[in-house]
Amino acid sequence: MNESAPKRLTLVSDAWHPQVNGVVRSIENTNHELEKMGLTVTMITPDLFRSMPMPTYPEIRLALATYGQIARKIEESAPEFVHIATEGPLGFKARRYCLKNGMRFTTSYHTRFPEYVAARLPIPKDMLYGIVRRFHNSGNGCMVATDSLARELETRGIHNLMRWSRGIDNALFHPRRKSEAPFGGLKRPIFLTVARVAVEKNLPALLALDLPGSIVVVGDGPARRTLEEKYPNVHFAGMLQDEALAKAYAEADVFVFTSKTDTFGNTIIEALSSGVPVAAFPVTGPSDILGGHEQAGALDDDLSAACLKALECSPEAARDLALTYTWEAAARQFYDNMLVAHGP
């Protein structure tokens, strides 16, 4: 590491434990690799403050921190650089601090905030994109996971975009022998999805399909009870983590990614690493990962057709594609972005 390069990073995120999602996993794994590179990373997250449940999504806690509290936390960490991961209460106050004190910082675009809010509240997406645009353009770089997302955000007026890809723990997520009676005796083939059970994940696109075998949902969220009642033939396995999650992936014959609004799709590469071909819509995230890799998965506007095509794909090709993603490489991208934004 260059001796003059910043070694103390303060990372601000409204998404953190006990949430289980791609944002938290991406930050956690990147931090681990950055620390191996010699950086000291200080997190400012909602668990450090009083909080309240987010309306319509109580599993997410919103920090009730004041600007003064955020300012003190940043100053105590004595950062040489700040990264703001989310456009939430903590993110906006940290942004205010950096702008007020002339501190260079980067942001990242993990979540389609305008679409998620508009799905719950009657607020025009254009107005929300105006907020997002001002938030990210005020920093010294905005990190995005894929080229297609960067092109899309450029059309929205967001500039200075930087690539920060994702990785996979291929020692945890790996192919395993499939059982004859998976998930308590369900009929194969198994079409599995792993997601928050919430409106933005578009789960009915899979649950309503007439597919051979069985459909399994791993995850929890505010829409679970409603969907369980509406789709009684679907197996809801609840929240699984670590080894239990890895075993669930490996039992699947096809992994189905239903979302049209995710910015990447960490679960896609977890499935691929488990030797499970993927079916998805041809949208940002799935297209970036699966494009040009027809043996590892199938993209189709007709999700049923994609599922059936994926049954014919190669588990070996799926695994090989996943092995091209590492957290070490993702963290190096993040660090290089930080150096560019930090300036001489």
C-alpha cells in the first residue's frame, strides 16, 4: 500500500445487522478484505443510536441520530476518507458533515431507492430521482456494481460513476450431493429463490407459475404471510443463513431471480457458486452476470421459459462463472476508487 494513501476509512450505512441483505453482505465482506490490506475501517450504523421501525417495513430500523451525534462519531474516528453507502438518515447527515468540512467522500448506489419508495408511497419517481441525483453528485464518486447500472444512472443525471463489483465465498457456497427428498420430501425439480419477502422482489412472478416439481422460497419479510396464504403449494422455508443457506442453494435444480429492480443480485452468484443454473429476467444485474454465459443460466422476459431453459444448463458452467467473482478483487476496486476520489 502507498505510504501516502489513506489508511483510515469511516463507512456510514443505514443498512446493517440484524438486516440480512446484499448491502450488508457486500459491505461486510469488502471491509474484511480492506482490513487485510491494512486499512482501519470504522462503521457508523443504526445500532449505535436510538431507532424506529421503518413504516411499511418494520424489519428495517431507521436511526434517530442528530447531526451533532453523527459529526462526533466521524470526528472520533479521525478518518482520512469517508464512504457513504446509503441514502438514509445517517447517509444524509454524514454527507452534510463532509460538505460542511471540505472532506472528500464517495457514495454507492446499492438500492433503487426511488422505485422502492414509490412502490409503497404515492411519491413521483422523478421527484425521488432528483433527491438521489443531488445526494450522489455532491460526492467525489458514486460506486455502482455493473456497467448497465452505470449507463442507466448516467441517463438520470448521476455522474462520476465508478465500478465496484461483488464477490462470493466459494468455500461456503459450493456444489453438494443432492438429496432424493429435498426440503422435507418435495418433488423435483426444485425451483428456488432466496430473497426478502417484500413487494419490490416481485416474487409472484415465480409463485404464480405452473412449473414441474416444486417452488421453494428462502427468506422472510413483510409480505410473507400474504403470499403463503395466496400460494399454498409453495414451500416457504423462512430465513436461513450460513451453512443452512448454502445447503438450501445446493439442493436446488434452478435458482430463480425474480427481481427487476435490484442493482446486482448477490444471490445469483451464490447460486452459481453452488453449481445451480439461474433463471431471470433480462434486466440490470442478471444481464450483467449471465450475459454471454448461456450454459450457466437463462434470461427471458417469459420467466417460465427461462426456468425451463435453465433446467438444461450446466452446473459446471454455473460454478465456473461464479469463480470469476472474488471479494479480494471487489475490495481492490473499492480501494482504487477511494484513491481516485481522494486525489493527490
